[in-house]
Amino acid sequence: MNLWSKLPLFVVFLLATQLWASDRNIPQKFEKNWTPKTVFFGVNQAWDYQHQDKTLITFYSRENYRPFDFKQFPIEKYKDELTDLRNSGLKMIGISDWKIDEFTTEKLNEDKILVKVRGTYKKESGVVSFVEWQVFDGSLYSQINLVQELTPSAHLVSEKETDEIFKGVLQL
């Protein structure tokens, strides 16, 4: 079987594992600041920020992720591998210098961990900041991201609003 013959199977698998996570919502008190965006490949839901063109939240979730065991979660190794993976994978779409400025983990229960990542990357139009939360929960993986371009006139989303939205969408 060549790569092209496997692609339809991969797409069916990807879609089937994402369907359960539809209909997550921005908390009501922030809805006025966010507009649902047309979903693009690999994302369950997305929202545009009303106050700045190049600010976006995306949500992704997948069941049947490799089973998670908190006791064997190699935090430093994961951080290094995430950086390497993002730098090599995003290079193809014009993103470079993906780096982590803050990285924390929080054990939510015996089988559930929250990974919080904050950093920056570069693209042709300038520097972009990102905040990403990842939840490993047994065989369920969820991820929410906020990306915003850092321009002199940027109206950035506050850390408090970001945290509250992320908690609401992830149902934490």
C-alpha cells in the first residue's frame, strides 16, 4: 500500500476520533469578545478575537490517544520532544524559532495531567505569542491554543481571560 492509498483511512480515523468533542463553548461572559470561526483540518473548534484580527483560539481533542500513565510521564523529555517536534513540523508552513518560555504541569487526579505551555514563534509577518494547554486523561487528549501576533498596536487577550476561557472550554 502506498501513502496515497492510506490517506483516506487516516482521515476517517482522525475524524472519528475527533467527533466526540464538538460543541465546546467559550464561557458566556466572554462570548461578546469571540466569534466562532470556520473549522479547518485538524481542529474541532476555533474562535476569532473581536478586538484584533490576528488572534485566534483553537480547540482539538482526540479519543484513543496512547494510554496515559502519570507515574511514567517524563516531563523534561516531553518538553524537549515537543520543542523539537514543533520546530521541525511547523517549518513547512513558514514558522520558525518555536520556543517555550514557561512550562508547567499540574496533576488533576491520578490519571489526568494538565500541561501549560507559553512561548513564541516567528513567521513572515512577525513574532507570535502562544498559550497552549494540553490535558492527558487516560486515553483522551485535549488541547486548546491561543495565538496572537505581537505588534505595537496589539490588543492582547489578558491572562485572566485566557485562563478562564481555557478552563471553560476544557471543562476543568
